[in-house]
Amino acid sequence: MTALTARIERFGGPEVIEWVEEALPPPGPGEVLVRTRAVGLNFIDTYHRSGVYPGPLPAGLGVEGAGVVEGVGEG
């Protein structure tokens, strides 16, 4: 399965957002794989993207979502 991810590799304006397609491994122990149907992007995401509240890079955007469970790891 692959995922299309909004990713930032550096801090800056909206132009630093890149769409990256990546292969997803099967879920490991204690993990689930969710096919996202809705994503919440909030104003705090602009702070993360711009570096006002910097975090480790590369990083994805959005921490809220809803979807359908596609796979379940052991446990």
C-alpha cells in the first residue's frame, strides 16, 4: 500500500509543502493501518511549518484524522 503525504523538509511558507508518495510497511505489533478519509489541518500546523514551533524534520502536517482500518498488527 502507498500513501500520499503532505511533508515538509524545511521550515518556511506554504511553498515548502511537498506531496510525497511512499510505500507503507504492514502494521507491526500494537499498530494499525488506517486509510484516511478526512484530515484536520489547524492553525497550529502553520506554526509547525513556519518554524515558530519547530519539530524534527522531515515532518508531516496534520495530527487529526478519521478513516477505515485496513490492517491490524499483532497484539
